[in-house]
Amino acid sequence: MNKSVVVFGLILTAGLFFATNTLAQETLTDADCVKCHINAVKDVAAHGAAHADMGCRDCHLEHPPLGDRVIPQCALCHAPEETAHYTLDNCVGCHYPHHPLEIDFTALDNVKPACISCHPDQGEEMAARPSLHSEQDCNACHNAHGLAEGQYQNCLDCHDGHSESMTVNDCTLCHKPHSPKEVTYNDLPSDLCAACHEDIAAMLAKSTKKHHELTCSECHVDEHMTITPCIDCHGKPHGIMHEKYPTCVECHIDPHALAE
């Protein structure tokens, strides 16, 4: 047999083999993938978010031995120019493609740049109001992405509470996690104030005057260490002969023990 005919036959056979296998790969369906990768398909169906609407081959372009483009190229769908977040390297360092929104931060280091790329307001808040919290990585408090409101790391894991009865929900009544030194008051129970201000609480407890009936936050409103002007409740000072004493505490020396 002519040698060139043999060579041509081998080339034709090889070409047909690879063409057939390439065609077979191109006609694969998710039903074929599930034969070997059943857990992956279940993961995507249950937790894939937008990925659940995609077929396996939308991300996994090839399969060995005929190709090695197995790992998804995120930029195929998530264009880098969309937001700063997409310019970060190594998407799969945080996002497992089969459940992309369920991120376990506990196994990651230096997640703050990635977090701030989507949460710039929190980054700006920490930069403007430095505290020990702003020096921490985000996963010191947030151990998973997408936690519901109020399900963050328990403040009392790091901080001693002002009283034994305190819960994490009590902490956030006054302290914003990203700027904890900027203390604000809401409907704050006075016993939490008393945990630090024991002498004043004892003085009010013994008093028989009207201030005894008030909660701390009725006079100390908005922020810690601020005091509501007396005239907000009591109106103008006494008669004309007292006008030379415009500051109430010149006579009423301690508002916590009036006329004592």
C-alpha cells in the first residue's frame, strides 16, 4: 500500500475522531453533567442565585481531555468596568460559583478591600470616625455574607457589657458598629447608663423631685455627653429678679438632686 495513502488515512481517522468527540462535547447537556457531578448540580439549583438560571456549559466551556477551560471565567458575564468590585483579583477567593452569595469569611484574610468595594458608605464611616473597630478586618464581626439584620457577631464576644443583663441588641441601641465612639441614644433603658454612672443613678433613686421620674435619655438626648437645655422643658427662667442668673445650675447645682 502506498505510504502516503496510509498517512492520509491516519490523519483522516484522527480528524474524524476529534471532530466526533468535539461534536459530542458540544451537544452535552446538564443531564449529562449530572451523571458525574450530581452534588454540584444540586448546589446550583438550591443556592446558585442568578447562576441557577444558567446551564453548566455557560460557565464550564470545555471538559478534559479535549479542553482545559473548566474553571469559569467570571469576566465572561461580570464585566470589569461595571463597578470597582469587579476589578478585584480572584473572584473565587470569596465566591464559590455554585453558591456565589453565601460567602464564608472565616477562612479569608484581608477581606476589607473587597467588602468596601461594594459597601463604600461603611468604609467612609470608619475612615471618618477611627476606632478599634476600623482597625479590624471585616470578618472579625461579619463571619458570613448576607446575614439578616441583627445577626452579626455578638459584641459581647469581645466587649464586657455595661450590665450582666445586656444583649447585643442593647449594644446597638447606642453604638453604631462602624463608628462605635459616636454614641447615640434611642429609647435607652436607664439601667444601662447606671452601669457606668452609679453615683448619679443612686442620687436620682433617692430624689423625690420630678427628675426622678425621667429616663436618662429624656435629658441626655441624641449623643453621649450632651445635655438638653433646661428651658426646653421648663421654659424661660424665673421672674425678672432672677434674670441675672441665666444659668439654671448656678442655683440648682445638680439636676440629679434638685433642691436637695
